[in-house]
Amino acid sequence: MVASADEALETLRRWRPDVLVSDIGMPGDDGYALIRKVRALGPEEGSQVRALALTAYAPSEDRALALEAGFHTHVAKPVDPLELTALIAGLAPGRRD
């Protein structure tokens, strides 16, 4: 777990997670800015990571913004832990449609 978008980018470059779960509301850059920066990286730096936006912003417009920014899915808080686990597992490599 990291505390900021900058920290997330640095961590992503060092450690290639199967799935990135990010809040939209963060100190400094928000989740939209983070995923745009991730998508701008080279493939060797993690630009292709599957990503889930976990957020308190639930309206359909926010979902559309998250998907347009580069997230694969958008989940509103509060979320059931089992549902979140299933969503993350569904994004993991080998589980893609």
C-alpha cells in the first residue's frame, strides 16, 4: 500500500503488480491523474497493468471518467470485501475475458 500517486508510480516501476487498485481521491494528484501517468509509461514500466478505481464518487459520470482515464473498472465505496476480491481476481492475468 502506498499513500500518494507519486509513490504509486515509483512502486509500479519497481514491482509489477497484477492489478492496481487506486482511490480517486488522494492527496496531491488524484486517481485520474495517476492512471493517466501509468498509461503514459512504457510497457516495461507497467503501463499495461490492469486497474480498478475504488472510490466514494459513485455517479455514472464518475464511472465514465474513470474508464476514460484508463481504469478497467470502477467500484463505489462502501464495497463488500468479497465483491472487491472477486473484481480484483477477475482483472488478474489469466482471468481476462
